[in-house]
Amino acid sequence: MAEHRAAAYMFAVAMVLGVLAAIPAAVQSIGVCYGVNGDGLPSASDVVELYKSNGITGMRVYTVNDNTLQALSGSNIGLILDTGNDQLPELAANATYAAAWVKANVQSHRRLTIKYIAVGNEVPGQGGNPRDILPAMKNIRNALVRAGLGGIKVSTAVNSAVTQGFPPSKGIFNASASHMPPIAQYLASTGAPLLANIYPYFSYKGDTSHITLDYALFSSTTTVVTDDNGNQYQNLFDALVDTMYSALESVGAKTVPIVVSESGWPSAGDGTVATMENAQMYNQNLINHVEKGTPKRPGDIETYIFAMFNENNKNEGEETEKHFGLFNPDQSPAYPIIFV
């Protein structure tokens, strides 16, 4: 997450909305992202115990290292592992390098439950070149298959700025995201999901004149958008996800599911809507909602909340970037959340 997001989401939501003014193990749809850019954060082994003690069954890991992977060994926590955007050029150009990455981070840790490899996160906004994504994905997947690990799905994480169109059924990939159709078609051929970072917070901040806060927070009590196909939208999260689904359909990738690889709301940092109350409301409503699915795709939406901890050392983007955590570094809750 970085400074580009506000502008990216402002553009995306303008296209999406047009001119429209302790966790029980049974909750399989919810994971939590694990970032490490903060002072005084617990050890990796303590973090894993915190996930387990709260029944959190999924984790996204941005910084892959042996300490984290060893702590996760045998935990049965389902993982998204990021390659890192700085690795993309070499992963794309060098199959041997990709095989070495897989050997070090996957083959050497056989007791991990790795579900997805995220090859790039919000490229190019957070670094990297979009042209490197697909060849890097192919090299990583080929290395996994050769190692007998083809069940691990290889994807990339994108945000809503790659799409445009309103209402959601009109969603397409925008012209600046010309890398997306071949990626979507490749995902369809391999049976992998698209990883999507979905942030109603940034969309709301980018267009407060047309988006109401209750629509962004899941708290609207009435339909806000009625699609051309009759689908009714009471929250922005569903509209953003279904716009992404329509974009996939528009390039012949209807079979590709979406995994929401990030979503959350900051609890401080903007002086207006980044409050404890709104963060608690959004994340609680998100948890309660994801088992229902969207109007276009009913059923569980596998979703990862951003993030486990507040991270005071984030030095890119707005002050809010430091305040997305469900927990403080001392492992106390940032605010109450009930996972049901």
C-alpha cells in the first residue's frame, strides 16, 4: 500500500460508480495479512500463536524469510506468499532464478500450507513493470510443477484501478492495464484465482461527493445501485468485486474466481473517517458479509483483512498507512472485533 493508491482508487471508483452520487476456526473465508514494518512487533513464532489462538486460518506474507516460514511450519494456516515486486525482473527473465526461489521458499518448507504465490502486488504502482508479471508467473508455476507442487496456484495481486465501467456488469479492464487480459486468460488455463485488493475506503476518499459513507462501510440499509441486469448493490465492496468479475468475463476468463487478497479500513491518520469506530464497523461488517458473496457470485469470498498489526515504520503514502492493524505490536486488539 502506498501513496499512489488514493489517485488510483479515485480513478477506479469514478469509472465504477459513474455519476452515482477471538476467531472461530469455522470462519474459513477470512484470513489476515501479516506486515512487519513496525517497531516492537512480536516474533514470528508469537505471531503464529496469535493467529492460532484467535482461530485465524489464513495469512498473507509479504516478506518471505526463513524465520517466518519455520514458525508457520505445521500450523495449517493457509498462506499467500508474495515474491516481492523487486524480484519480478529476474523471475521473468531467468527460469533458473525462479526455480531457486521455489526451492528456497517452498520446497525447503514442506510442512507449510501454501495456497497461492502472489507474483507482484499492485504493479506498477508499488514498483515493478507489468510486462514482467506474466513471464514471472509462468516461470514460478513451471518450477512448482517440476517440483511436484502444481497444486499451489500462481497469481498476481491487483487493485480496482485496473478496471473501469458502471454499473458493475459493464466492468472491463481499462486501457492502461493492457497486461491484464493475457494474465486473466492464463489464470483461466491454470485454474488459479485473481488476487484483488479491494478498498472501499480509498474509493470513498477519492469521491466523497458521489459515494456515501454508509455505502462504503456496509451500513446502508437500502439499495444504492441497481445494475442493468437487476442486481442490487447495498455496499461498495460488492460493486468493486463484481466490476472485477465482469472485467474477467469480458476477456474470456469467466471461470477465474476472485480471492480478495487485501481489504481493510484505517483507524487513524486522516482526521476525518479513519477512526476506530469506522475501522471496527468496516472490518466487522466485512467478516459478517464474506460468506454471502456478491450479487453476481453468491457464496463464500475468500478474503484477507489488511492487516494484523499497526505498522509505524511505513514511510510511503499517507499517515493512514500506519493504522490498518487489528492488533497493536503488544498483541492487544486495536479495537474490538467479533468473528462469528
